[in-house]
Amino acid sequence: MKIYFSGSIRGGQQDTDLYHELIKALKQYGTVLTEHIGSKKIDTNSSDQEIHDRDMKWVRESDIVIAEVTVPSLGVGYEIGRAIHLKKPIICLYRSINGKTTSAMIRGCSDLQCFEYAELNDAKTILKKFFTGNQ
Amino acid sequence: MKIYFSGSIRGGQQDTDLYHELIKALKQYGTVLTEHIGSKKIDTNSSDQEIHDRDMKWVRESDIVIAEVTVPSLGVGYEIGRAIHLKKPIICLYRSINGKTTSAMIRGCSDLQCFEYAELNDAKTILKKFFTGNQ
């Protein structure tokens, strides 16, 4: 099972530690192609085209896309839009912060499975249930 | 010429006045399907699914997508990702702010025409040149 984990980088890295924990949880269920999303180090050695083409190759190769969509991010939205046309199963996880929720284009898209959660452990439970069928 | 203008709403409305001016400029070249992006009023009467399905209908109907991609936004990224598969011509306009530039997934995508600009008038010149061939 190849898992593409998608989270904000240039849009804002305030959730990177959370991504790191989610990636750690996901590694129980398969290979996470995008472990670097859980690190604050930004790739400055690759050109934007190299980053784009590598990430799109990974989206194509993946069996499932898991996106954390709390922090607004062009790259995450872009990858979700592309993954829909590539017929990938897509799970979106988000928290509502100060009454603000995630994009209508994400929550309103019937091709996605969206789950709101409050704490890291709730997100882990959602993923466990999804991948193993157990609570 | 039907133009789909894409800009941030829930991701952050700090550029709404700029979107309003860009939409005003675009109306010289065709019908802008998404004039509401230039208004700070958020649609609270429609469900997320109604917003998503209406916007995707407009993306499909459009002859071109013009996205302002300075403010990180899931919806804008999503629309760009979908529009690529729908074979729409897509122009992305962005400013670099405090040394921060836009997403690698946008700048690095060879299916998009990306233009960096500094001031509103520069963006209008880019659009004029694109639509009329004149500086």
C-alpha cells in the first residue's frame, strides 16, 4: 500500500509536527511516499519543476491520498484536484479553528471522504478505522 | 469568452479588493463567471456541496481560468488541478511577499502560464497582452 500524504509547506508550516505524527501513524498501514512533509526543512536543492514532477509521479504511483487540509495550501488543493481525475481514493482530515472551517471546494466535493477531528488521537482513530475496519 | 476567475475566500480575504480590480479589468475581455470573488460577502445561503458543484460547473463552462495565487488557498489549488484535466488554458498571477513566493506545485507545473507581478497595473498589462496581444 503506497500512501501519498499531503500537507502545507509554503502555505504555512504551523502543522508540520502534527503531519509528522500522522505520517508515523500511517506507516503502520503502508509506505508513505512523502515523509518530508513531516519535516520543517524546505527543499532548496530542487527546482519548482523538479518538486512538481516528483510529487505528481508519487501521486500517480500511490494507492491512496491522505490530505490534512486545515492550513490553506495551494499545493494540497492542487494535488487533491489532480488525484480526483487520477481516480485515487482521497481522505481529507481537518480541524475547525476559531469557528473557521476548511474550503467549500473540499468539504463540498462528493469524490472526497472528509473527516473533521479535534485532537491527534481522534485523527489516528479515523485512520485506524479506515485502514483496518477497527475502532 | 467565458472567464473563470479564481481567488481565495476561506483561505483569507486580504486580497479581495485586488481581485475586484482584476475582475473589472477582465470584464473588458469577456464574461467573468465568478464576480462574487471580488466581494467580501461570504455566501452563507448555499451548502458547501452547492458551492462546489456550481463552481465546478463554471470551470467546465469556462474558456479560460485566471487564478490569483498569492494567498494560499485550497479551493484555488483544487480548481487549478481540476482545470488541467479539463484542458482549460490557465493563467496564474502572483506576487512575492517578504521573500515568500507561491507553491512549487503551481510554479513548477508546465501546464500553467505563471506570471509574477508587483503592482495591480503590471497585472493588468499582463492580461491585456495576453488577451489582445498588445502591451
